[in-house]
Amino acid sequence: MNRSAVLFLLLVVALTGCPDPRRTPTPDDDDDDSAAPDDDDTADDDDTADPDADYDGDGISNGEELVHGVDCVTSDPLVADTDEDGVDDGLDPYPLDPYPEYLLHRNDFGTIDLTLSNRDGTFEPTVQIGFPFGDTSNSAYQYTHFLVADFDSNGGTDFLAIGDADPSDGSNPTELWWFGRQTGPQAFTQRKVEDVLEGRFAGSLADLDDDDDMDLLVLNRNSGGNVSFAELTAFLNTGLVGTANCGFTDDPANPDGCAFVRVDAADITPWAVGEWVIRMSRDAVDVDGDGFRDVALIKQSSGGNVQQPLALSSGDGAGLMSQPGGTLLTHNLSGSGQSPIQSIVFADFDNDDVGDVIVGFDDDGDSGSGWFYPGTVASGSFAFNSAASFEAIDLNPAVEDGSDDVGVSTSARAFDLDFDGNMDVLLGYTYESVGSPPSRTSWFRGNGDGTFQPEAVVRDFPTSTFGGSFALPQALCRSFPTE
């Protein structure tokens, strides 16, 4: 799509003022405690309606549908499919958004690749969106990173994109753009939020301060050498992304109306100092059961096929995080036949209503292997059952004990792409040599027991590593039951 076409599409969407098709739950306008208006009541006006019941049969109780609650979204307790998109509210991470999910990929053309999901594991042909070259004449300009969520809290997805005038120069400033989804699955408005974005702006998306909007947690460390400084930085959403002209501020009062307030969430240097590598999960879930979002962290003492402890940094519900605590599990013990951790993916993969984790996908040891650790509450408290772990995915089955072999993926994440109730895994990796083209983005369909169907390639990138540079929607609260 050429520049004039993109500009015309965005201009039309911005100027037509089309009404937003997203639905909002109908408020209760009587006193019968049924959580429904008079005209739609399914319960008599006798104060006998049960908030714990599920009148529409979508798997969510009446009371839960009317508040953000455990699932962090609202929906209509009398309509199983509130947004009428063909997916019942119980399976829909965005029950007020009538449009399908999508993947975003980086490209070489100064735009963004958008691939619309058919919600059955297949996708529409990819289209290009966005002002070419960031609305400049600089042909080196690219959109390099994306965060997809509901940043403006209107019930539908939108996304943030990082624009880089020269991706080959790590010292040049970057820009922050916001894309708001409009009336149509591929129609977005685009506006620049920040001309000069300081530091990293990629990490874990979650509601960190318990105010029902999407925030960002970033892991920062010194560049080069072993770790001498490490910090978790929270960017707390102000709800102003649609109007903001600054990316973030350090002032909690936010006098300039920036999109985020930056908070020093935790100095984790004492835990990380001297290590070779530290990593953080892309998912933030409530592992310790206190109602606030937590992240998992790993540290690695050296390169090669070494073991790694997985530790938890707990959120306090106000944007701060704790020092990494006790070890949740230790992966890649000597003789285990595993590989070090590049990706950490939380979800209930075996449908037992207890959260699980998949970790691994390194280039050493059993390269490309992802191991499933089931969660358990058998002892009365939540834990991962290392004794019951097994290899769930293998990107390079030809190598079981090697070094620097293909199969590295830092991009693995969970999403039920076909809405069958089983969590799937989507990831990207280079498949002929480590870190060099070609690359692909692949889907592993979950069987609902911690195992997965064979690899299905979603997109192939013969001349780039962009298979791992993708984003897909992140729900405000990822389900992770621990009791």
C-alpha cells in the first residue's frame, strides 16, 4: 500500500466520525437485583436473582460480567456473546470488541504488517498499515516494536509502535506512536505520542497498579559485560494515550498529560549482580494469589548449557515490585536433557484450573526444546511440579545435546488462536542458522493436556529475522488460577 493510500485511509477514518461499534453492558435500571434492565430481566422482580448464576451460559457468572473482577473485563450477563463476534464471552479476551485479533510484524518497507486472524488458526493475507517511514522522507525509518492491548480502555484493542529513524544505530532516539482501532478490522487512526522516547519501552504488559488499565513493566540493565545494574521500571497508564503529546513523565501529578507515569518499581541489582544474563517473562500473572500481577525472572551465570533458577518478583498493586524471591523451579539441571531458558510462558495449558509454565527454547543442550511444568496445589499451596515436567515443543528435534544450534526463541507467548478452549503457543525463530535468516512465526495448537499439535507455519520470512518480531493482543488480566 503506497503512502497516499495509507494517508487517505487514516484521514477518512479520523474525519467520518463513525460511531464506535463496541457494545457496553446494559445497566441495571430497576431494583430487583437481577443485574439486568426491566425490559430484559430473566428473573422476576422479587430480589431472588443470583449473582453467582450464569443466565447466558457463557461460563461467567452474572456478577462477574458486570465488574472488572477476576477477568478484568465487563460484558453483558444476558448475552453469551456480547460483541456478537461469534466467540462467547467466556473465551473472548475482548468481549466488547467485535473485530478479530491480529498479528503485527516488522517489515522492511517503513510500514507495519498486519495479519488478521480467522479465529481457527488460519489468517487473512497480510496488509500494510501506518504512515510510511513515520511520515518522513527517510527511507531508513522502520517501526521496530509493538505492544497490543487496550491502552485507551474502550473495550477494544489498540497498539503502540516504536519508530526508529535508523535501526542500525542503537544510539539514535526513537518515537512512540499510538494506533487506535476504528470501524473495521483493519482501520486504525495513527498519532505520534512522543518524538524522543528515552530508554527501553518493551517488556511485560499487565495492570500493575490495580486500576483496570494496561501498564508496562520493563527490565533494564547495564549494556555489555556481566550485570552490574538491574532495575524493573513500571510505566503506569494514565488513560490519556489518545490525546497525549508526551510518552511518560516521572511526576505522579502528570501536569503535561503524558500517556504514562514512569516509576522505579524495583532495584534488583542485589539479585542479579555478576550474572551473565537475566531475563523477565513477557507475561505478568498473579502467581502468589494476592490479587496483584507478578513476573518471573531468570539469571544465568555464564554462556553454554547451564542450569537456571526461576524466581518470582511480586507486585504490590501500586506499581512496585519485590526483590526476586524463592526459586519457583530450577530448569536444565545437569543430565535433564533440557536447554536454558529464552522464553517463559504462563497459562493453564492442561485445563485443570491450575496455572502452568512452559520454559526453554535455547540454542544449547536440547536446542529448541520447550518444557511444560504443571502447576499443582496438592500440598495446599501453589507450586510447579518439576517431577511431572516434560518436553512439550521441540523446534529442532534433530539435535538433542548440542551447542549453538537453531531453535532459539525469545518471543514465545500463549494465546487460544482457534478459540477451542485450549491454550496455544505462538513463537518466532530462525530455522537454518542462529540469529540469521530465514525465520518464521509458527503456531503450536494446544491439546488441552500440556501437549501440542505439530508446528504450523503462520508466516515465513526468507530474507529477514522478522519472524520473531511480532506482537498479538494481550488481555488485561491473564488467567492463572492458583487455588
